[in-house]
Amino acid sequence: MKNIYITLSILFIIYSGQLHAYTFGSNGSENGFQFIKTADGGFLLLGQSTGTSNDIYLVKVDSMIQMQWSKIIENGNPAFIAEIPANIGYLVMGTHDNVPYGAWLLRINSIGDTIWTRSYQDPTFLYYGNYIEARSPNEYIVGLAYDGPTATNYDILFNSDSIGSDTSFLCSGGFSGDVLPVTNGYLFTATNFGAFNGAIDLTRYDSIGNNSFHTYIADDVTYTFHFYGHSSVEMVDGGFLTVGSTNFYTANSVLHEYYMIRFNASGDSIWTRRWGVTSEMGLSGIAKISDNEFYIHGQYDSASVAHHFIWKTDTMGDTTWLMHLDTSLSISKLYMIGNGNFAVIGDSVNLSLGTKDVWFALFDADGNPISNNNVSVSEFNGKNSPTSIYPNPSSGTITIEIGSSNYADLNYNVKVSDAVGRLVFSTSLDQRFTSFNLQGKVSPGLYFVTITDSHSQICDSKKLIIE
């Protein structure tokens, strides 16, 4: 099997501005993990509360993102949620935080009350909750990860009845990772930490547990590349598009890269694309709009600070737009919610107080936040930005003008970063017009100018070309 590797340079196009989304929390120590769109048009959010103990945190919101109820389930770590058909409630998969440890499945009703719980424990293996699916009100697919005898993580799926009892084994995904329901079966996307010290590991099963293929991408010659598989989507032809990260070891450094790999229906790789810089980086998840368009989320580190982003790309990895989030926000999951729109869940950190809340936001196909009634979500669209930068392109001296509707309370900061996120200049803005000289600080090329307010929230971001 021959792999085709193509290394690309990305032109970053940033949609920015001030983003007010929805945050939920009870004690300032909540993390967002996953969400589902529910049959009533609302959403169920899954998170974790890490106050005096590790607890599962659930929030139900309506279609206007107004909270209907929230629940704390004590001494548990969240993994996955699913809605039971016929509007009879939800399934919550997680892991016990009490001895004896093990996977934990709960059924709750439509207002969050626990109906029953079931534990999955074994004296030999340590089980973790990983996946749950309700095929009908009385038939579920339960996914567990477990530590085998060699301390390697594996995935298994089995059929269960309406109280979570194991009725029949379905399949095992090899190494523990992401479980994707596909046409007439399941795809496991994982990282193989076996002989290759890091390989993309894909395993596909049909709906009755027959193995369709098992394939991996690894540097099995020099071991200078370590691949990490994170997420996949199914294509119309039965193949898959997989994203993740790599570490490339040289004599003096480690190069971190994003990658996309296209597989055919038999598990053979068709092409691979990589984008590399020296900072820590990786693609965490992918959602499919069509066979020609995708949303991808990931992060890179700059000056030991994690920066999360959302990227809209075509099927060959060419950029439509790229949205950088404020450093106080992180993304755990991104899912499609219909009509090309998508939603994300993650964490919102108050940097001054050191607290965290569940963060949830909805966006349209252009990356603009979707406004719901009674909730303030401001537009952030580069075409209607509150600042101007000129001249652009520039030889080094630029002027920033704060828009007339924004300069009544001037207390802003400006940061100039290069195309891989390295900070090259920063200063404060305390008047409507501010000029400064970048000569000697930058070389000709593409840069990004980011304006933040006194709360470190992004107000605007511009692309700047230095000639």
C-alpha cells in the first residue's frame, strides 16, 4: 500500500469579533464534554463538575438555549449521552469515581431524574464508559474501553436490553478511541501505541460484528513519525476522512503537525496532507457538511498558551475560513445541527478568577454565531468589523481606528501575530486613532492583528500584509 504525502501551506482567513455565547455552571469548576440535539428541538449538554468530587454535570436547554433543568450526578466521570426514542428519556455513559472503579450506565427520564444505574466491572480488567446508542426504547449499544493484561486500552461494543444487561457481544475495536456509527456498522478511530509508538489505527465492523478491515498508518522504518488518530467521517463512496496529529522527530527538535488522510472503503489510504509548525498542534475532531465541505476543530500552542480554532475546509483540505477563539475558550466537541449550521461545547475560563464553566455556542455555515431570542449573541463577521487598519498592505507603519460606535469607553489591547500564532508585537489602545511602527519587528509576509477588551475577550481581528 503506497501513501501519497502532500505538505501544504494554509492561508489563514479569520472571522472574528466579540463573541457572547452561553455558559453554564454551578460552582465555577465545570467542563463541557459532549452534547446532543434532542427531539424537542433543544439540547442536552454533558459535562463534569470538579468541585469537592468528580461529578457528572447535565444541563437541558430548549431551542432558545434557555435552561430547563440541570443535574449533578455525584462521583462519576462523563463519557457519552444518547436520547432514547419515543421521548422517554436519556442514557448517560461514564465511569465510577469510587472504588471499585468501572464503567457506569444511567438511564434518566426527560427531566433528569435517575431511573436506574448499571455498573460494568471485572476483577481482571478496568472498564471505562466510552459510547452509548439507543437503537430503540428496548435495545441499546453499549461501548466500553478497558485496560487489558498488557495495560493497553481496547474498545468493545455489545448489545444490551432496556436495563443495560449484556445480551450479545458485537465487536472489539482494538485500541481505545473514537466510535463512529457508519452505514451498516461502526468505525473505530484510535492511536496504536504498540510496536510503532504511535500509529493511526482504523477498524471497521458491519452491523453484526464481522470485521470489514483493520488498517493503520505508521512509520515502521525509522520511527521518526508518531501518528495520533482522533476523528473520522464517512464519505459517500464508503471511504473515510480522518484527522489527527503527528510528532516528527529530527536530530534537534520535534515538529508537530496536523494531518488529513483519505481512505477508501477497503481501508487503503488514498492521500495524506500535513501542515507543520514547531508549536504543539493537532486536529481534534471533524464534522461533515457534505462530501465536499467539512468543519474541523483543533488547537495549537503559542508561548505555552493553548489556542483553539474552527476550520471550514473542502475535501482536499483547502481553507474556506478559519476562526480563532479567544484563549479563554476551548472546544471538546463539534457537531452538525442541520442546514449547514453547527454547535460546539467546551470550557470557558475566567482567567482572573480561575473558574471554569461549560461553554456552548451555535454557528451558521459562515462561522457567524446564531442569535436566539432573549440571548445576546453579537455578530462576528469580518465584513462588519468595529475597527479599521490602514494602510494595508503596509511597509511597517500602520494606524488602527476604533469604530465610532466603540470608542466611548476605550480600554483595548492589540496583538500582532505571525501566520503560526507567534506574538511579534503588543501594545494598548487608549484613543480612537493609534499609529505604531512594526519595522524591525516583522518581515514581509502575512500577520494577524487582534484587538481585545479589558476582559481579554476578542473584539476584532484583521489580516495584515507587510510588504
